[in-house]
Amino acid sequence: MINKLHFYIVAILATIASSCSSDLSNSTAVDRLPVIFPDYSGIVIPPNIAPLNFVVREKGNAFAARISVSGEDPIRIENSNGKVEIDISSWHKLLNKAKGKEINIDIFVKENGGRWQKYKTIVNRVANDEIDNHLVYRLINTGYVMWSAIGIYQRNLENFDETAIIDNKSIDNTCVNCHSFARNSPKSMMIHVRANHAGTVIYADGKLKKINTKTKYTLAAGAYPNWHPDGKHIAFSVNSISQRFFSKDIRQEVSDAASDLVVYDVEKNTITTSPKVSTSSRENLPVWSADGKSLYYISAPPVTDYESQYNAKFSLMHIPYDVDRNVWGEADTVISAKKTGKSVTFPKTSPDGKYLMFTLSDHGYFTIHHPDADLYLLDLQTGKFERMDINSPQTDSYHCWSSSGRWFVFSSKRIDGLYTRPFFCYFDSNGKASKPFVLPQKDPEFYDSFLKNYNIPELITGPVEPSALDIRDLILTDAKPVQLDASVDTTFMGQHLRKKDMNPKPLSKEEH
């Protein structure tokens, strides 16, 4: 009796589903692609990404979508609002069958009293290479609008789950920033805390600690970080940072009046530096080579006045460094600001050591506020670099490689020119990037109303291990001081700090 009842229920549901599916066989062809948002057309998709939900932005009172891979039954969606929200289980089954193949999306729109219209098929390719399954970012309001309401979050890229790593409401609304990971691993992490409860949170070898990276012989506490591939050292810049505001074009500018480089040993709790990376110039944004045998960084001339501080042009530099022996080589210029007439920032080496991606703009290094900022790719074998095809008329800036080097994420304001969103690209073996696509959301109209910026997107291979509660409790404790490595020439560093000009000449009334 139960089996018969089950049979009848299934038959009824099948009949209802069939009756709800419109006859689209006689639709009229439209010779263009449909307008959809987000634009998920002509892209390469990771085989483990969450459903790419979108909304059809064509006029009509009925909408239908058929999402399929060759030889398989399509996912069918019909409604009156144009939202294509895909069942997550059905989507992942489809992706699994589509690895290395194409997914076709057919969109149909019916106007009032009219016939169905069928647009050109959207064709997307599914890569064989998975993307690291978590993305970490800071959510922050624009500029100084409720700036204190910020937090660092992680999103599972295989679904829509977002959790807080640390929300600053739990730590007296102090600032948290500059999260970083070693080789995309959640097992080695650091987060800076500014103002109240200041310090740097380090997670390594399954343990949490909070340190104060400032010493009497270094300029400031560590700022912009990058983990060594060994997970035991972190290169930092130490900066004297300030901000400036404008009434048009670039509304906000962040710059440093002085900066040096230091390296922190996680196991020994020591900071080291050298006269070769602590010069009168401004050394900033260090990043390790893929083999960990050298550092890339940016450098600008010393400050002489406010104009030179804010309109600085940074060159890309390189210096060998042996972390085991604490031996520095000689610095050399990779890309000269004098030759390009522009400023290099955010250098990031690919995991295979073949490429270095960076941002180029007219001036400065904090390019999230620069509409002219574009991504460039340097071939480390040939020394040639070029502007990438993925750029937009709006800001395209901070970026992060996946652990495999086959994917990268970057920050862009291309949707509306106001808010920073994370975009993903596939990077093939020939060094070519696919068309970018934005982080998928459960509600495809999410970005129309979400009024926060995604800041510093970082790809990692799994969820962060410490709980938000454990991180909060640690932040509320005092930071432990680091020690200066015995090899550092303290006489030189003392003289060096006294020479650093952190109070440049103010602008005249005419310059304001």
C-alpha cells in the first residue's frame, strides 16, 4: 500500500512539473546574447564553484532558463521575476559531468501576450583545475563612513556559507586588517590589530600568539606582510602612513612618508633587517619569490615635501636573501618608474615562479582609490611585461594567486565604480587569463544593495582553523614584544631612523 501511494505521489508531481514547463519549441530567435547580471557569459568556471545565480535583465513577464551539458538533461528554471537561482545539488552534479567541457545556458523571455523569444546560447567552459575552496576578505565601508564597523570573513566558494574570522564589534570596534597566509594555507595565518588592543595575531603550528613587532631600532610595527614559503618567516614593511582627501577624481589617498623592510622569524620571535632594505628610499610591499630565495618589493625616492609623498612613483625591486643564514644580496631594479613614468604596486609571484603580477597606476601604491589602476603581468624568464586583457575602465587592483597558480582573484570596482568586489580568472599554461567573473551570491541581485567593500581577497585551501572566539580572546590580551636579531647593526639603524624624514614640508596655500 505504501509503495503504491509513493508511486502515485511521484506520478502526480511529475505531471505537475511537466505542466509547469512551458513549450519553448516555437520560440522566436533573437540574434544576440541576453543581458544578465552578473555577467556570467563567456567565462571559464572552476569545477567546484557555487551556483552562478543571475537575473535576466530583459523586458518580459515570464522567463525560462535551460542549463545543460551535452548529452545530459538540463536544469530547468521558470518564473516571472527573471531570477535564475540554481539548486546547489543539481549544479554540482552538472559541474562534475562538465569538467573539461562546455555548459550551455539558454534564456527565453516572454513579453505580455507575446510569444517566447530565445536569445543566443551563453557558452561557458568548465576547467579541470579546481579553485582553492575558501576566500578570505575584509568587509569595510567606503572611506570614513562608519569605518569602525569592519570584520574579516571567510566564504566557502563551493556554496554560499560566510563566517566571521573576527568581527571588530567583539573587540571594542578596533581596526583589523592585512590578513595573510603562507602558500594559501589556513594553517599559517596572521592578522594585524590597530589602535585599541594593538598587535599582530600569528597562527602557526596549531598555536595562536599576539606580538608587538615594533622595536626601538625599527621605524614602526610591521605593516604590509608576506609569508615565506617555509611558513616560518614573514617579510613586513614598516611604514609611517598618512591619508589625504580630495574633492574630485581620487577622493582619498594613502601614502607613506617613510618605510623600510624587516623579516620576522616566527619560531625565534625575532626581527631582522639590513642597510640594504632600510635605506633613505621608501621600501614597501615585500613579497617572496616562489622558491623563497629572494624578495621583490617596491621602492620610491625619499620624501622632500607633501607633493613628493603623495605623488610618489614606485619602482619594482629585487634582492636575494637567505633566511637560514640571514644573508642579504644586492638590490637591483626590475621595473624602473623613471622608464615607465608610472608606479608599481602589489607585486605577487606565481607559485611556479614564472610570473609576477602587479598593479600599475600613475602614482602612489594604495591603488584601491585609483580609477587608472590596472593589472600587469611580468614574465620573470624574459623580463617582459604587459597590461592584461582583463582590465576595465574602473579600479582593478589587489590580487592573489591560487595555490595551483591556475586561478587568481583580484579587486575591482567595475560594476558601479564605487564598491570593490572580488573577481576570478582562470590562468592557463600559456600565461593567458580568462574573462573575469564576480564572486557568486545566493541572491543574484545582492550587489545592487550591498554597501560594503571586499578588501584584500585571499584564496586559501580550507577554512581558517582557530575559532572567532579564540581569536577574540587573544586580541583582548597584551601583545608580547619581539626581539631584535643580534646580527642587526644597531648603530646604523639608530642613525638611519634619525635621518628618516617623517614630517615633510606642508603644502603652501597655493598648493592646497
